[in-house]
Amino acid sequence: MRNIRTDVLVIGGGAGGMAAAVSAAKEGAHVILLEREDTIGGVLNQCIHNGFGLQFYQQELTGPEFSYKLENELKEKDVHVVCGSYVRHVDFASSTAYVLSSSGVQKIEAGAIVIATGARERPFGALLIPGDRPAGILPAGLAQRYVNLENHLPGKRALILGSGDIGLIMARRLTLEGMEVVAVVERMPFPGGLTRNVVQCLEDFGIPLHLSHTVTQVRGKGRLERVEVSQVDKEFNPVPGTAKHFDVDTLILSAGLIPHIEDYVRDLSTDPVNKGLSVSNTCETTVRGTFAAGNNVAIFDLVDYVAAEGWIAGRHAAFRALGKARESVRIPVVRKGMVGALVPNMVDPQEHLRIYLRVKTPMDKGKIVLEELGIEKDFVYAVPSEMIQLVVNRDKFEKMNGADSLTVEVLP
């Protein structure tokens, strides 16, 4: 077993991990970036549509272009990238990772660790849909990989379950490649993806969106043949007499993403709403010297946000590793009112605060209230699929007057 020492170890080579590695290296840290796939970039490599980079790079890019720009920055900073590597175990007390790769077993000791493992798709088995288990049922991300990277169509006629962004984008992509998309069904009374994707991917192509509907049965011998769709009530129970049948050979699942944190939940605290790792506004977890950023903290709607948080995590990880970090008090953040997903979960009042939040239900207007800071911000129209961002200068924390928590509330 080889023993290796580095300042900052980054686990995960997607947008968050790459941005963290670049940021840490810019602060003078020696950085090792681990990625389990054969190439870095993560899901960006298969997202060939544009719409990325508008905030992070101030230009519109495709997913591969966004990844390519970050990869070039990694090369400029001489970050050591190890692809095809698997982190077997992390000892957070000593900031040590045990890694399997093509070069064998490695023990990597780091001054600080950044976890940027992203998210995974919700599988078919978790949806508890009655019926057969034929071929032709696959997650939207896998369908995207088949079409965009491997040049294979998953079928001829598809129905999409769930209106998350990947599912909406795949509705358009499959249509452009010659498949017929008969409908997108969503059990919530509002879409799960960005408004722009509903318009550009469904409405512009005449693809129906059935809200408050879900798949209630699948049928097929060997290959999927028929899908039953029913309307659901407020408790998501199927409404009798509303079933419709679609003869399709493909069912695409866009039923949400889950933060990929299974290997770390024994040692690091998680947020019950976000389902990801709890972090402060410096992206530090509940274990000093361990940071997290991206979709393993919460599911962000824009890759620009993921990269921005990765940048913050890498910078502060470098400070910690190089002995430049200030000891700080971390104040818990409390949700109130219509606040759903919320990042961060703790606040270091010595640093600027960037809040990301989702509302629980669509709102025509409302306001965000930071009670202890005396801050109110009005907004017009908000939906759960789109994050609201609020930046607070650290000077504002002088108004807290020793408060032991920061309340974030959304009011109508």
C-alpha cells in the first residue's frame, strides 16, 4: 500500500469537485482529485444542450464545454487527477482516505478533504409501481447517456414519468432523434423542472404534460408494452375511474435525484429536508477540515451554483490545510414558513453568506425574511423547482447581537 500526502483531497470529479480543486490550487495548495469514472466531468459530459455557464463563466456553454473549461484550469494549476479510483473508506479524524485504483491500494493523508460526490437518480424499485418488470424502463440520465454518448436510441415510443429537468430535456432530445414521446406525467400539481425547460422542451414540441398524474401499472412480456396512468388526489392516491393506457416500449424515469452520501452518513451530519450533508457558508461539514459542495449537499437546479459552491469549498479547504483558517463559531440556520430545501445549514458570521432556498409550493409573490438580521427581500413568482439566491455581506451579522440561531423564513 502506497502512502501519499497532499494538502487537499477532492473526492468527485464533476463540476463541484473540479471547481473545488482549481480553487484550492489557486490558494497554493497541492491537490489530488479522485474520480471513479474514466474521465472527469461527471454528468456534464452527456449534457450536450446549452444553458450552462451563464453565471459562473458569464457565457452560455454546453455541458462538455463547461467541463472542458474547468479541466483546462485543472491542468494550468497542475492538479493531480486520478480517474478510475474508488474511495473505500475515509477516516475523518485523521483526514485519511483509503483508495483503490489501477495502481493498487493507496493511503492518502490530507490536510483537508472536499466531498463532491454529486447525486444519483431515484431507481424504479423505489417508486413501488405495480405490474411487470420488463426491459425498456430506465432512468432519464441513463437514457441521456445512451443517446448522447453511445449513439443508441432506447426505443421507438416513450412515456416520461416525472418532470425533472433531465426528463424534460430528454423529452426534447428523444423527439429530435425520431422517437415519439406520448406524454410527460407528474404526480405533483406543478412541474418539477425549470420553467424554461417546460416551455422549450415540451410546449415548443407539442408534448403533453399531465400534472397530478402518475404511472399506476406497467405491462410487458420481455419488453415494455403498455403503461397505465391515473390521476392522483392530494395524498397522491390514484383516483378511481381516471386510468388511461399508453402503448409504449419505453418508460423514462425522471423522478428526482438523491444526494450520493451513503458512504459518509455515519460520520457526517445530514439535513433531513435536503437529504444531503449539512454544511456552513464556508462549505465545511460538522467535522472540522472536511468540506462538501454540490448535489451531495442539496439538489441544485443550476450547475453554476454547484461550481460556485465547489469554489468556496476548495478555497476554505486550502485555508484549513495551509494553516490559514480562522477558528469560528457556527450558528445553526432554522427554516420557517414556506422554506423547503435550504443551503447552508450553519453560518460562520465572519464570512459572507450565500443562501439558496426552494419554496414548498408555487407562490405568485412573497418575501424572504432573515429575522435576526432585519433583512427582507421581496420576490415575484417562485416555484419549488427553481432556487432563490440571496447574498448577505458579513457586515450584516453585527446586528445578530449574540443570537444563537439564524431564522430563514418565506412569507406570502
